[in-house]
Amino acid sequence: MRISRTQALLGLSAIALAIPVLAQGGPESLLPPGFEDQPAQAPRQPASPSQGGQATPSGQQTTTPTSILPGAAATDQAAAAMPAADNGAMNEAQADEISEKYDLPPTARRSLDVIGPLTPALGGLDRAAFGTGNGRALARIMQATRAPFLSRWSSILLRRALLSQTDTPSDINGADWIAERAWLLLRMGEADNARLLIQNVDSDRFTKRLYSVTMQAQLAAADPAGFCPLLPRARDFTDEPGWFMAQAICASFSADQGTASALLNQAERRGIARGIDYRLAEKAVGSGPNSRRSVKIEWDGVSNLTTWRFGLATATNVAIPDALYGTVGPQVRAWEARAPMLSLQQRLPGTAVATRLGVFSGATSLGFYAALADRDDADDAATERADLLRAAYAGDSVSARIDGIRQFWLVRPADNWFAGPGGVFYGALPVVARAAATLPATLDAGEDTPWLIAAMLSGGYDRSAARWGSMLGQLDGTARERSWALLATGLPEARLDLSADRISAFVSADGSEGQLLGHCLVAALGGLDRLPAAERARLLKEAGVDPAPKRPWARAIMAAAQRRERGTVALLAAVGLQGQNWRAVPPQQLYFVISALRQAGLDPYARMIAAEAMARI
């Protein structure tokens, strides 16, 4: 069915209005009542874990895996290649004075028409990834979307899209467009990448919205020193209390303790900051040179965590009670994972979350666990994890390696997140993805086979996973069924039995409530165009999937796919995967996510998200 551009734009505007407007959609509010409102976060939704089996594998030769992910972090390359941001602290009079002394050509200034650090050579999407004229609707979608998302792979794709060097839509200011992209990155747990994106805008082109998001980004990165280059111009654009307090903090960092103290006293007298928020600002001021302030932070009576509280407490190495992390979304733990002032032990819960959300790669997390275990003060839990990883990657037999991999994915993560099917903690799988990918396909893996395949696919090792197709005929029960489903959805070329009878047999064998896994498999195969043509309509109907896009979101994502707007598709796919419980995703919704990604030319992500669903439902 063809969809006209007018219909597509109307559909996108409709979906922008249809998404519930959440408090966390606007970064203007930084502090709690009495200072400012804190951004709300998505609550955790528990799932019912089941027990996984174990097996005794045997030793064979290993192979070298290849991943669909780039070998190096593209964002790190982009950061190194990007010119330094012009963030000098100056008011307009100072700017005029400098312009009189230095006549810079217009080419020295960065354009707001094309913004983003990731070029196609660095793994970015094409310049037209978000289209040319629907920026305001997309911005409203970004504001209203609840992040982080269900799918690790969807988050990885959306991060790539938001960081790509793309054309700014004609109906939105370039600085505001960057603000919305950065604000969504923050809510995904991507504090460093949000700052990287903001640094693409010259400081004299900041808008009120971008100033607000920038403060959030600096707090999420636990770097209040980042406020200072933007003062005092920020105070001319916004009356947010946070920027007033930033003046005191930055004065202290400049060793101007007299001004810092005067500003603090003024803030206290005027009621700009109270309680824990004032004390944390005072603590930050006390960390400046020549400061004689000694401030003790007490969390008694504090009922919630805010960006301000997280940023200043973490920057000054003040421990935040674990109970307060329960008042915010998991992305705050992901911010914690890269906080430079915290010890490796303090960053352990955040690293578990960052891996599960896709903020950290498996290789990054593996390096973290190795570094943590090497410390003299490493606790027993850190040592145990390191021992398991050592066995997973360097065990003296295949049996020992599989045992290490299995034991690692059964260890409860430091943030106490719930387990998925089989009692497997999905966030552990990317850490052992390469270990699983180097294993030979062996029948001795037994009931561990589907989770070894899931581990490979969590890291993008699809061709390594393909070797395990030869084992399917020798497995039975749930191990055979889930392994088949993972390979049927995750491989570049599914050289398996994908007949209607085989698919129907999987659905019939599915013991989940409402046969949700089976119906989602049909939806995923339909989205990948892997259903037998003669039986496609019947199979989709039996799974409750109507392939005609009727709801605004479905019409919008399919229209964006037809226009090959890959950034828009990535955003709307994430919209379709909001929440923290995979069992809340209807098969029809999964169908449109995967179908749109495939049609937009993002087939690897379509396959990885489909396989992720088979591992997590």
C-alpha cells in the first residue's frame, strides 16, 4: 500500500500527539519542589523468571568469530576527529571586543544546518536520515518518549541515529534540534554521548532549551566544571535556579572564594536552594581551590533522587543511598558507570545496567570486570566474576568454558535486576558473547545451546551462531525450539526449515501465557519476510497480526521506511519498544518494528531485535 508524503507527515504529527507527555520529556525542571520539579522516570516492571537447565559439554577446537558491530567505538573516533568546541565564557560585550580583534571568516563557524559527530565513514547514517521538514513533530516524539527502551539493539541503533551528522529539518532551530536529540540520549543513559553531541554547537548559538539540556548533561556526567564555559551568557538566557548556583560553583573553581560565598549566601537568603540541594552546592563549592568549607552530607529525609543531586553528589564522591536509585529509572545507574570520581567498586551496579541497556559494549564491560578484579581491594563477588570470565574465555576445555559462561549468566547483577527466561540475566550475555562465538558447535552444550546462541547474537556474532544450526536436529524440547527460533530470526540467511508446518509446530509447543513467544516469532518472521508466501496471511492472522498499518504509530513508521528515513525509523522503532517488560509488547507492534527496519535498509538491526525478542520473551 502506497502512502503519500502528506499522509505520512500527518501520521507523524498524530503520533507525536498520541504519545503520553511524560514529565521527563522536558529538561527544564532540574530540582525537586521548592527548587524545581525532578524529571519522572519509568518504573521497573518485574518479570517471572523460570529455571534454566545445565549440560556437560566436551572439548573441541575453537573458531574466530566475526561481528556485525564495528571493531572500534565509532563515537570515540568521532570525538577524536571533531574540532574543539568554542565554549569560551563571555558575555556579548566580550564577544564584540574579540570580534573587533580577530576577523574570523564565516567558514570558521560551525553550521547548524548539518549537525552530528558521526559521518557515514564513522558508522553514521546518511544526512537525510530524519527527512527535511518535520523536525517539530520529531522533537515532540523525542520529548514524549519514555526511555530507556526494552531492546538493547534498538537503543544501539537509536544512539547511532541521534549522533549521526544529519540535516537539520527546516522547521526547527538547529540548536533546539540538538537539544532534543541530546535530551533523549541522556534518558537512554548516554551521558557522554549527549555531551559529545552538544559540543557540535558553538556556545554563542545556544538557545534556552539547549542551555537547559546542557546543564542536565553536565550533571549526568558528574562534571559541574562544564557549567563554567557557558557562564555568564547562560544567565542572560534563562532564569533557572541551577544556573545561579553554577555561578557560585564556578567562582570557587576559579579560586574566587569570596564571590562563591557571597553567591551561596544570596541563594540561601532568597530561597533559591534549600536542604540537600543547597548542601550539595556548598559541597561542590568546597571542592574548589583555597576553599575552607567542610560540608557533611546527610540523606535523612530525602525521598527521591534528582539530576542535581546525582550530579553534585557523584562529582564530590558523596555516596548516594541505594534506596534513592529506586526512585529513578535505570538510566541513572548507566550514568554512574562512567562517573570519573567513583571507584570501580562503586561503578559496578552502573556497569551492569549500562551493559544491559546497550550503553556499554560487551568488550567495555569485560575490561571493566578485569580491571575491578585486579584491584587489591576487590571483594569476593568481583573475584568470583573474574574467575568465571577467565574460565569462559580461557578454560582448559570446551566443557570448562561453557560451564564458566553458564555460571556467569546465572549470577545476579549488582543492580539486582530480574532474570529472564531460563533464569538467564540478559545483561550478562554481551560480556560473554565473544567467548560463546569462539566455541565449536557441540551437542554437549545441551540445554545451554539456546543461551549460547543468544549470547552470540547479543554481540552481533551472527555468522558464528549460524554454525549451531547443525545441532538442531539432535536437540529436543525447549532447547531445540528456542534455538531454532533464535537462528530463524537472527541469521543473515536462515537456512532452516521455515515451512508453515514447522512454524505452527513451534507455536503449538509454546507453553508461555497466550502463546506469546510463538505469536511474536510469527510476527518477527513476517517482518523479516521469511514466512512462506502461500501461508503468510493465515499465519499472521492466527498470531493476531494485521499487516495493514492502521494506528498512527504504525502508519508513521511504515511511511518513514518507504521514504528511507532511517533516523525516523530508528526513533519510531524505539517508541514501539518502550518499557521494561518484553511480555508487554504485542506481536503486531513487533511486526511493524521489524518490517520497517528491514524496508529502510536496516536489516541487521531488524534481525538482532527479532532474535533479542526470542531470547527475552
